[in-house]
Amino acid sequence: GRGLASLRVIDPAFISVFGMLSRSRSLICPFRVVRRYQLSRLHCVFSRRFTSDLFSPTEEHTSLRNSLRKWVKSDVEDQALLFNKEEKFNQSLFKKCAELGLLGITAEEKYGGSELDAVAAVIANEEISYSDPGFCLSYLAHSTLFVNNLSQNGSSAQKEKYLPSACSGDTIGGMCMSESETGTDALAMTMTAVREDESKGGNWILNGGKMWITNGCVSDDQPGDVFLVYARTGAKDQQRDAISQFIVESSFKGFSLGFKIKDKCGMRSSPTAGLVFDECIVPAENLVGEIGKAHRCMMQNLEIERLVLAAMSLGIARRCIDEMNQYATDRLSFGRPLRDHGQIQRHLSESYAEYMAARTYVYHAALHTDLNEPGHRLDTDGSKLVAGPMAKRVADRAMQVLGGNGYVGEFVVERLWRDSKLLEIGGGTNEALQMNITKELKSIEKLE
Amino acid sequence: MSLKVLVGCKRVIDYAVKIRVRPDKLGVVTEGVKHSMNPFDEIAVEEAIRLREAKKAKEVVVVSCGIAQAKETLRTALAMGADRAILVELSPKEYEIMTPAHVSKILAAVAKMEGSDLIILGKQAIDDDCNATAQMTAAHLDWPQATSASKVEVTDAGLTVTREVDGGLEVITTQLPAVVSADLRLNEPRYATLPNIMKAKKKKMTTLSLSDVGVELKEHQTVVSVEEPPVRSAGIKVKDVDSLIAALKQAGRI
């Protein structure tokens, strides 16, 4: 019989195409050819072991998705409404992510990561967002904005020092780029980093404030542990993009938690903060990469950041469609299920088609995104530009289909409706993406 | 006590899938349908791993009798923490006629080859609901059996097993080697974590044929037809107890 209601079911594990999937370091080629070559390597894999489809290209990905889906259903779903209501961050759930190997999903194995690809990161964020986009946002800030960035750009010593505890969940990290006066115009940031004399220690002194920092705090008064911070090392009248990147621990002198940002519309289970750097002393060895060259690190990490944010929109949309799909069968109106009515059919069908189109685009872009080098901005940004507004529309239709029930916390969609809006703003406003895509298009004479 | 444990896993249609009868009415649609490890077998794998973690067992070997795709199921078990996997591979035609009578012979042969001290199986598969393999395997090996186990303890004398029976709980003791079948409440299986999934790739998976285990698959039974359960017909509402009794009498129920 099938009376196994609350059983956890584990799914097929990975096979040894793992080597194929992990970031192929040997492929260093500046032209588009590299993507086709990588794809043909993957195609060899596909023709031998193509089990699923674009959304789970290998058994490994299928396994990850299946395991996550079950874990999310049993551990993430039930805590979501409460933590949203109380605007609290679920620290023990965060630790659970570490046990599952999710926190360092793209980081090198030798530092405690799982060394998987962009598609795996997209799968993880999509699956978690099905139940708690707020929690997922904190997971994303830690695993992509901090861990992945450091894994890509840090020196061995820096990675050795900071990655293991980040992958184990012993420290929680974030990334500081935006300020209260600069968001989309990131390169106009005003935080400065000035180097002391060697005689004084040669430390960097950071001055300024950062705003909208996910994991900036973990509670009302506790800051997060460690941040990648962007600051201006060039003079303001010099090159606009003379930005550098630093690793700042919250215990460094001069760092403080300005305030926890409260009363957010959505993503309420993700803690957001304003951080203050007042003559903040950062040791010289915490400079990441070269002075004044962090612009490149920033752009490269923004690619995967936008993909995983788009993935969050996919999870939100999928949940909303599942909810309205079921409701449209259960609920009767004028003697018939809602789904017999044309207006509801329109809500449901358009949501599904738009969701599948966005999903296809996001996974297609993820498949082609090499975490090791930039150059995919057109489609990572395009993915978020499509997925973000799509999820907002789908959530809105779901709320409309559910009617009064859709307006109430118990029925889930109102929380997802509020959460969905953030994805049009955070990690690249629609406007920022439009700007970038237009720039990329300028150098393309004719599309393929 | 350092037991060698053998655990049986079956690849079945996932419990959440809506089953559809094949057009030829001789089975259910399996093509393109999501499959996973039989939930009771997951419990069995979990129990074996716990025994190893408690240092009562030294090795957990998982075995499956099925088609090539059963390797996915075995990898799940490896990702949970089993040490080695064995697939006794059948062709799709052979798999169609496989029943517990055959599986038990195969498992008995593998247990002998492996020198196993303890076999843990799921109490039944969710596709055929036979609840027979563990019992038959014990018979072939002439080993004691402890079925529908909700608690298993390894003692100096052998096993103390709590069984879920119709009347409640029954506690029995057996010597080793023995066959145990896992019931629902024996434990809650762990999730395959990414680190374990990665470790699993390096673990050994052997494929054996029916001749390797010395078993011949003879068709014991023929499926005559497979049908959907009858559609539930609407009930009627009655206004009082007397009408209820009258209606029941009329339907021949009392």
C-alpha cells in the first residue's frame, strides 16, 4: 500500500561524470568557441547518460534536486510563515544546509565545498525558494555572494582561512556593495579604503557605510561574521572603477552593525542591515586580488548572482502555480470548479507558459555559464530580467485565483507575492539589467 | 560483534506518482515514470548504516535484483553511506517475470558468496506488496527470520527484535545469522548529503548475472490482467438511524 505519508525518500546519487561537470580549468579561451567546446564535452556526457533534460542535465543534478525537494518539504516548509512573521533568521536551518553540503556548493572541495557548477547552484536556489524565498536569500548571499566570490578571487591563504568555516556553517557571510546613496550606480560608491604607512602596519583603513546587506546581521543586534566589501581605492576624480575588494570580519576594529532593516515588505526571514565602517582597520593580507581591479571580480560574480536570483523567482513561480492549480480544482463557483471558468484558465495557462519560458532561459544560461570566467552577462542578466517580473506576475495571478484566501498568510501565496517583488530590485534592478543588456547588444551586429 | 550486513534494495515507481494502467492491461506504465528506492528498503539501508556507526557491523553491502537502471537505486544507497553495491542484472523480459520466489534465491546465493551475517530487507515493495521475500530468503538459507521489525538490537546472543504484529508489539530473540525485514517505524532514513553523494562515486559497484549466482529464472505465474480499482460510487444520505439500518439491510450488509 501507499500509506507512507511522512517517509523521507532518497533519490539516485551521482555518477562519475562528476569530473565532466566540475569547472573545467583547462579551457581558457576568450572567444565564444569555449562555450561550444564545453557544451560538446557535456554532450558526450549527455549522449551516454542523458537521463533527464535541460533542468537536470545529469543524474547528479537529478539527485540533488530530488534530495532537496524532500528536505525542503520536511524541514523548510513548516518554519517559513513563522520566521516571516517575526522577521527572524533561522540559524539552525542554516546549519542544516551545511550538513547537506549546500553552503559551499560551488567552492573547491579542498576547502570544504562541493565544487559543483552553475546549474547545481540554480537548482538549489530554485528548490529552497519553493518554500521559503526569504531564507533562500540569506543562503544565496552566503553561498554565492560570499563563498563563491572568495573561492573565485581569493588567494590560497585567504581561502584557507575563511572558506572552511563558511562551508561548515560556523561563520555566516555576506557581501557589501550597495550604499544608501548608490545602488544601480555601483561604481559611484563612496566608501574609501586608504592604506596606512608600512611603519604603522600597512593596514587598510575603510570609511563609509554599506546598506541593504543580507546577513549583515543575524538577529536584531548580532552582526554577521565576515564580509566581502567593495571600497574605492582610487581618488574620486580618477578612474571611476578603481574599486578594491576586502575581507572584513565583524570583529575588526571600526566595524559595527548600524541597524537591522525592519518592516521589509518581503524576504522577511532574511536579515538585512546597514553596516558602518568607521576607521575600520583591515589587515593588508585581506585585500582580495589586485588594488583597483575589483571591478572584474564584481562583474564576474554578478553573473552567477543574477542566475541564482532568477532561480529564486522560478521557485516562487512554481509554488504559486502549484497552489493556484490545486485551488482551481478544489474551489467551486457557480456550481463548477474554478478552472472551468475562462478567466481562471487564462491566469493558470499564462502563468504556466511564462514560467516554463523563463525556466528554460535560466537553465540554458546556467548551462552556458562558466563559473571560472566572465563573459555571459547578456544571458545571466537577461534571465533575471525575464524571471523576476514573471514571478511577480505569477504570484499576483495566484493571489487573484485564490481570492480572499490568497490574501491570508496560511495560504502561502501572499508571502510569495511580497517576496517576489524583491527580485525586481535586489542583485540588479530591472533598470540595471536593461542597461547592461543594451550595452552587450551594441557589439552584436546580428543575433544567432 | 562485527557483522557483515547485506541489504536488499528494489527500484520501484516513486510513491508520489499517480499510477496508470498500461493500454494492454498487463501492467502499469513505467516508461518515463519517476522511480526511486522502495521506502521500506531505505529504512533497511538506514538501519544497517546505523549498526555500522554503532560499531556492531563492519560492512554494509547493498544488493538489487533488477534491470540496469537499478544502479541509480544502488547509488542512492551508497550516497546514504553503504560501503559497496552489487547489481544482479536482469533483462527487461526477465524482470517482468521476477517474483519474490526468484529474488529470495538470488539473495540467498549472494549472502553465501559474501559470507553475510545479517540480511536486512524492506518488509514489502510498494509495487507488489508481497511481503514474502524476507521470509523465503530465510527459508532458503535455513536462517531464523524477524519480520516487520520496528526495533533491532544486536546482543551477544544474537538479535532482539521488536515486531509489529496485528495484536501490538512482539519481542523475539534470534541467533545469528538471521534475516530481518524492516517496518515503517524502525527508523527515519537520512538524506543523501552532497559530501556523501560525492564519496559515493568512488565506492565499488559490481554487476553479476543470473549465472554468476547460479539461479535460473523460470516463470511461475502469468499476469492475466491489471485494472484500475472500480470508481467509487456516490453514497446516499439518510435522515436517521432507523433509515440507516433499513438501508444497510436492503444492501445485504447486515
